Amino acid sequence: MYNGIQHFNEFRAKRIEKKIKNFIEEGKDLADLVNDKMKMYD
């Protein structure tokens, strides 16, 4: 389980931070942010 948490912290969290940063910079609505996050897990 530790490896899964470590992987999330190293890779997934950075991707989420990047998506949120882009969301703030582009001024999209909340639905676009949610849709982008859902695509990330496909």
C-alpha cells in the first residue's frame, strides 16, 4: 500500500496541481476542471 501512496504523491498529485493551475489561468468553469480530471483517469 505504501508504494501506491508514494506513486500518487510523486506522479498523480503533480498532474492534479498542473490541471488546477491551468484551470485558474484559463478561467474555465468548474465543469471543465471536473471533465479534465475525469479524462486523466481514463
